[in-house]
Amino acid sequence: MSDDLTTRRKRLTFRSWHRGTQEADLLLGNFADQHLPDMDSTQLDHFEVILDQPDPVVYQWFTGESQPPDHLNHDVMQLLLNFRYRPEKP
């Protein structure tokens, strides 16, 4: 793994955990923790575009209240839509 990809994954993980709303932080942060280590450069590009979307929009996609636009309906979006957040039990 290149240092560039490692750095990029760390930055995207940070962005995922610091969105602005607690719901988005938990959803995208946990998603990033689970999936970013296995993503290639193209998938990281796709995830970055998702992170550029407003929290309420992403949350509506995740809950099924609305559908993502066709240009964002890719493998990473499908991973996100199928992701199930499960908080850790103490």
C-alpha cells in the first residue's frame, strides 16, 4: 500500500467522523472504519464525492427516504446503502 493511499484513507476517515451531525458522524465514520482499508483509489474517489454531499441528503439516501442520483449509484454507494450501523456493546 502506498503512503499516498494511506494518507488519503486517514483524511477521509477523519472527514467521515467530523461531519457536523452526530447521526452522519456515526454512520459515515463507522462505514469508513469498516470499508476504507479495502478500497482502491477509484472507490476512494467515489466515497469522497459522497462526503461532499450535505448530511441530510446522505441520511435520506441511507434511510431510503430518497434515492441517490444515477451518477452516484456505484459500488461504494451500494456498500453504504447496505451498511448496517451496530454500536459496540460495553
